[in-house]
Amino acid sequence: MRTPQRPGRPARHADGSTAQVVAFVRDLIDRGLVRPGNRLPTERTLAVQIGVSRASVRAGLRALGAMGIIRSRQGSGTFISDAPSLASEPLSFLAALHGFTGEQMYEARRVLEVGAAGLAAERATPDQIASLADEVASLFERMGDPLRFLNHDITFHRIVAEASGNPIIGTLVETVSALYYERRRRTAEQASDRDLMDAAEAHRRIYQAIRAHDADAARRAMHDHLVQAAAYQAQEAASVPHRITKRKTPDHPPKRSA
């Protein structure tokens, strides 16, 4: 793909922010310079075009990934998502206005994602199964970084929804996931090592069931994971938010889940 140019845009010399990167990619989409399935320029190229540091680019790409706008594959690059995505802002306003609770959020996720997991077990492509494996490996690798763990958590669930083969389910899950991400990132640092390990193991069980094309096992694994995650996060919300302990990343994180 030809690298999109922005004629007449003055270069920025300061680091900039995640928002600049998100706005830049949104502008490329709005102007039709990138379409679903297109690969984005490299981090280095984006940093030059936007006028920010590569660290800012990486942060922006992680945010775009959590929103379902882009997909990243190791060794292949970063691509615009093929799946449709609804803007999450209206739902965020409704959540603030009506006070959506964590319990309601997880109830909605169970309604959507348990069925999606069963369909994914029946319909997932080899590439989607490989992407799930990559995300599970990344969850174990990021045990010491709760915020980056959260990004891979969200991406895993997005891929499951996409693998259901139903774009309506995929879009709804994308929208709810974006709202969940905005809320969860404020408290992610309070997650205990036990919470993160249990979550990583739960995602591995979901992946294994989908890889085995066992729809019943996939639905059970997704249901159990969401029930457990809701309980853990309810405990976090009730705890004093000053407990942040230094975590150690596992010495030998798995390269791919078994």
C-alpha cells in the first residue's frame, strides 16, 4: 500500500499524545486513504508523518487496537479492521447519564459473548485461531503490566466476536468492549497477581475450546470466565485504591498457548 501523505501539514517536534495518533488514523479513514484490510505505515513512518515519538505511536496504536479499529499481527504489521465498528461515544454518554453498573456491563457481555464463543468454535478460521493464540501468549507475557494486559484481554474478546462470523454480534461486542475498556483502565492497576493469572488461564481455556471446535466447551469457558472476572472486579471496586504492588513478569512466558 502506498504510504499516505499529508501535504502542507507542519511537522510537530514535541512528543505529542495518544490522541494525536488516534486523530491521524481517523483522518486517513475519513479521507479514504486507508480501507478495511489495508496495512498502516510502520511505526517509524507514522512517527515522522505525525511528528510524535515512536512511543506515542505505539500508545496510540494500542488504544486503536482496544477500540477495534486496527489489528496487529506479529511479523505482518498493523491493519485496519475488516469488521464494522460502532462509535462508542454515544454509549459512553448513556453510561454516564444512567449510571450503568459493572454488574450490568458483565450481564450484557455474558448475553453477547457466551454465544459468540460457541459460534467461534464452529466458524473460526485458521488465521483467527492463530490470532487468539498470539493474544493468549501476550497475556502471559504482560502479567507485570496490567494496562497492557488489559489491551490484550480486550483484543482477545474482539477476535472471538469476529470469529463468530456474524458482523452484528461482532459490532455489538466491539461497542460494549470499548465502553468496558474506558472504565476498566481506571482500575486495572488494582488487579492482583492472582486475578491476572486466573484471567490468563481462563483465556487459554476459551482458546483451546475454540481451537478444538468444541462449541459447548467454548460457551462454558467464556461464561465461567466472565462470572469470575465480574466477581474479582467487584472486589477491586470495594477495596482501598492504594494497593499497587510491583509485579514480576514471568521469566519464561509462553510463546504460544498450548
